[in-house]
Amino acid sequence: MFMFNANTNVKVHWIGLTHTEMREQVSNLGQQHFRADQIYNWIYSKKINSFQSMANIPKSFRTTLSQTAGFHPLSLVKITGQDSSLTRKFLFELSTGEMIESVLMQEGNRTTACLSTQVGCAMDCDFCATAKMGFQKNLSVGEIVDQFLLLQQESVKKITNVVFMGMGEPFLNYERVIKAADLLNDPDGIDLGARRITISTVGIIPKIEQFTKESHRYKLAISLNGTTQDQRLQTMPIAKKYPLQMLMKAAKNYYETTKRFPTFEYVLMKNLNDEIADAENLIKLIGNLPCKVNVIPYNEIGGTYERPSQNRIKRFVNILHNAPFTVTIRWSKGTEIDAGCGQLAVNTGGVQL
Ligand code: SAH
């Protein structure tokens, strides 16, 4: 049997494999299916850390497993924030050397993991730090799910919610993100409720349509960040390819087909999209589409934009309170450790920030 070095040429990591894929791997190694069922349970339900902990698997097979495949596709490099902090940021290294970040947030009974889906991002939104890294690569299913498992290990409380709002554009890594969400959701494994998993997109219309057609139960969030095509274009180049009117149509169709409310995220930036007229335009734009609106006061990334004053934020939100949709303000957690929305960025592989 071919032996893989622990750090190089590892073809398979068990974390990230589906039940079916584990059965295939186990068959390839000359073992029966029930071994895959056991391994699946150890990894995703019991969340153990190595093949050696799989007590009901014969020692010889455990050794074969560890010689032929990797376990965690990620290694934890650094945690920023105290054990007791409500928000902590995690830096992980991929087996290919790139770095990504994830965030763990505690609020009341809710413990949320904010996961990355790509190394860097190609969308180039002007207000987002991840954009400054450029796009490096899509994460694998294992690299996405492992963020959850490693965060869970470091968390005293059980993670109750997952948001795909870390680095990257989830809908440009669609198949893997859905597969990762399915693994998080599987009642035989991690067992996180579908409505506790949110996928946030910059507005990739064909993928919103696919998501609608496939009728996934995960929550859909769309980053609006402006109320007119021109305003969106000022900060989000992708709006050129996927114009606002078509995006709103896709959101409407999502609601009409699935009867689920989309969430619109709106990063509030001083003097850019925080005027009274902007709030009024937002109400008009949404019309009678049942949805939620999540206002995110801009987090500093050292660029040209600024967070509006408390008064301007209040003024904007107060106008929205007259609208038929629900409005929430997301005061990003962890801005003091650059773990707020849009603040995730790592300098890897010689990429200049
Ligand atoms: N690419 C996806 C998910 C990642 S960003 C998307 O665009 O939705 C998650 C959220 O953070 C998005 O709504 C995005 O608009 C917002 N965001 C980005 N930069 C920000 C910043 N500097 N301050 C506050 N929110 C920001």
C-alpha cells in the first residue's frame, strides 16, 4: 500500500467526505460498509480528532486509515481573542499552505460560526478587506466543514448557527458549499438545523435561481448595499454583470417559489448610502416582497469609507421601521480584533495586501 507523507500528497482527508464517499473509500480498502458508518459517526457526531480514537474500529484498520489518508484538512495556526471573549477569530492553514479565517461569536443562547468558502475573493467589493487579497482558490468541502469542527472543539458551548459570511463568495463555490451545508445538516452527523445555516451571496443571479430550483432549506441572504443600479455599481463591480432589477426579480422568484423570506444585507456607509432618500428608495425597491433587512454599520478596513454616526444609523433604521419588512441592525462582533463583517483578510502566498 502506498504511504503518504503526513503533510504532502495527502489525496484524501476524511473530514469532508459524505457517507456515500466514506463507503467507497472503505470498500477500496477492502472493508465492509458498516465501517464507514462507524467512521462517519466518529467524525461528525462524536467529533473526535484522530483515527486512533475510533474505539470500535480494529487497530490494524485504524493504522491503515492513518497511513492512507489525512484526517483534518486544516491546521489551526492562531486564535485571536481571549477564551472568555464573546468573539474569537481563527486562522487556519490549508494543506497546500494558504490561510483562511473563521469567526466564532457568542450572543445570548446563540453561538455562531462564520465560515469562509474561498481563499480570498474575486468580487472586489470596495468596502471589503477580503477583496484586497484577490481570489486564490475555492475551498474544498472538507476545508469548509473542518472550520466548523475545529471551531466546535475550541468552543465551550455547542455551535447553534452557521453563516457562510467569511472570506469568499459562496455562490461561486456553489456545489461545495451546498455539499458542506448538507454535511452540517445531516441528522446522522453534525445535525445542525437547515434554518440555522445561512448562505450569503453578493448576488450571483444564476446561482440564486439554481438555489431556488433545488429548493434548499438553508437561509438565503443577499448583499444589497445600495438601492439603485448606479449606487451599487459604485462599490460592487459585480452589479454590472448582475444588475439590480434582475437581482430583485430573482429574489422575488425565490420567495414565490419557496415561500421563504430572503434576507437583504445592507452595509451602511456614511454619505454613500445612508441618506433619508436611500432608506425611502430601499422601501420602494423591496415593495411588498416578504423579506428581512439586515442593516450592517460599516466596519473600518482602512479604506475611504466611514461608519455613519449613531444618529445617522438611527435615522436610517427608523425610516425602515415604517416598511412592511422586519429590520435588524447587525452590530458586527469583534471589530476590535478585525473579525467583523468584511474585515477578514490574511496575507499569504506572497499576495500583497
Ligand atoms: N460574499 C458574500 C459573503 C461575505 S461578506 C456576500 O457578499 O454576501 C458578508 C457580509 O459582510 C456581506 O453582506 C457584505 O456586504 C458585508 N461586508 C463586507 N465588508 C464589510 C464592511 N467593511 N463592513 C460591514 N460589512 C461588510
